[in-house]
Amino acid sequence: MLTPTDFVQEWLNAISSNDAGAIVSLYKEDAVLLGTLDNKVRKGTKSIREYFDFFVTLKPQGNITHIVCDQICGGAVATANGFYDLELHDNGKTRKVRARFTFVLERGRTNWKILSHHSSKTPGT
């Protein structure tokens, strides 16, 4: 089983693969997403997939710059909070977005699943 930190890195690797299906597979069916470039609260696989179908068109690449993880509920749940830098590509232009994140993860039999994910641009960037 991956550590929560390693799982968040796996999520970042999935977004860098530009495969919306691979990204969405990391979320529970009834998960909630507040996406970095979105103005909606998305709940459930279909709505989360709609966001990532758009997001992968920007060919995102990213890296974690700071992360703090805690396991709670006897290790059944974990939180991961921190910052990542995203590089997005649109119409031949590259832009960098510094974002903060919170993941709430549920321990499964073989891996974590995302219950809730909030990502927003870091103020002042």
C-alpha cells in the first residue's frame, strides 16, 4: 500500500499522463472535487470526469513542492495538504499555476481512494 504522500504523487503522475480515465479511477464514485480551474463543486464520477476531460486538454505537468499528511480513524482515512506547481499548455503557450491542495483519502484493500479533493490557485500568484 502506498503512503498518502506517494498516493498524491501517483495522482500527479496520472494528471501528467493526460488520461482522464486514469485520473478519475483514483476517486471514489461519490467523491467531491473542487478543481483548480473550475467554478463548480463536482460530486460523483460523471461530473469529475467532465472536469478532467477538459483539464487534460491543457497537457498538465506538475510537481509537489510541499506536503503534510496525517492518518486518522485508525489509519482508515488520511489527509494530505500542501502545494503543487502545475504547468499548463494552451494554444502553444505555457503557463505556470502554483496551487494549494487538500485530499481526503479512504484506505481501500489495495490502495487509497479520494473522497474529497480541493485545489485552488495560491493567493498572490
